[in-house]
Amino acid sequence: MPEFSNLLRGKVLKAGASAGLALAAVLTAGGASYAAGDAQSGSFQTSDELMVLQSAPRFISGYSLHCAEEMAKDSITGPEADRVVATKYSSARYDRAKKTWKYTGSKVVVVLNNSGYCVTAWRR
């Protein structure tokens, strides 16, 4: 196991160095734990934050009554909301307090919960 840990650490550090990032990986009994950040600014993300970034929903699984009403009020169609989520999931912002994801398109903003259920939407 130490050989694998050293190999993993070497690969992660090499990839991070080429991207201009400071990265670290530690193999634990429960799996890998990661920390990543920008070496120049000194800001780092913990493994919880990295895990959150990976779990942003990529499609809408349903609509709350509030969301449906807001979409109707602003003349937002289902396919239009779907496009925003499909094209903006990589830049979605997570609100820890509300446990929701905000997808900001050029004309429409869509907010989903962790299950991909649309909580609200509005036109910009």
C-alpha cells in the first residue's frame, strides 16, 4: 500500500504543478483525501469543498410549485432552464446555508437542490 500511496502522491503533485496549482493527496483507510489550492494566492479548498464541486446536478429532475410559478411569470420554458443547467453546471455556485446550486445563464438563473429539483428560476 505505501507504494501505491507514493505513486498516487507523485502523479497528483505532477499534474498540479503543470497546472500551476499546489496539490496534495493522502491515501487513508477510508479512501483518498485531497486538498487543492492556488499556490500563489495561498487559498486552499478542503476535501469537503472538492467533493461538493463534483456533486453539482447536471440536469433538472423536477420542479417545485414555486419554481413552476416563477418560470411561468417570467416566460421561462423547461427546455430553456434545462439548457442553462446543462451548459453552466461547471460554474454553478453552491449555497451551503440553503443547500442549493445556482446556475447563471446569460438570460436565466436556475436554482436546484442537491437532488436536481428546481427550487426557483428567474430572468436576469
